[in-house]
Amino acid sequence: MATASKSAAKKAPAKKVAAKKAPAKKVAAKKVAAKKAPAKKVAVKKAPAKKRTPNAAFMKALTPSAALAAVVGANPLPRTEVVKKMWVYIKANKLQDAVNKKMINADAKLRAVFGKVKADMFEMQKLIGQHLK
């Protein structure tokens, strides 16, 4: 019986050591959580933004030339609407290059507007501008 009490006495301190390690982990977890908490920033409430008004120069209705009118119509339109209608025409007639989507393959109507067989989509704005008054 003496051996049983000795082995029980040996096991008890081992459990205490394990019990001491567990709180140390919790403390470490609390320290990590405490360090992460200040890193979060509180969203600052801003005053409600004013509704953006479009620039009057973009909204000014311009008359298209005869070549451009064949594509977008003869009515005066703002530049933004002319570009939108051009893209509708390009997509409807599948004039966008299959390999390089930035290039537009001009058909007979667009050749009159662009002045060439292929045009870059970024260059299109400049070429359209020459046909608006």
C-alpha cells in the first residue's frame, strides 16, 4: 500500500504542472487578442456626399455629320450618347476583333467615320469627335 500512495503522490504533481501550463496558454491567447484589438480602426462617419452633377460640356447636344448620322441617327446627341450608340452598333454587327478586343473592324459605314479599316477603341473617341459639331 505504501507503493500505491507513492505513485499517487508522484502523479498528483504531474497534473499540477499540466494545470499550470493550460492557463499560460490562455494568457498568451488573451495577450494576442489584446494586441489585435487596437489594430482595428473604427469607421469614421462622413457627411453625406453631394450628388455629382455632370459636366455641361459632356451633356451639350452635338449634331453628327452625315457619315456618323448613318450609324447613330441624325438627331443632336451628347458625346456620351454618341459613344454608347456606336458601341451598340459595333456589338450588334460583331465588328469587334475576335483576337484583340481593343480593335474595331470597320464596315462600310464605320469606314466613312474612321477613315480606315481598323481603329483602336481608345482612338475611336478622337475619330468620332471630328464628326460632331
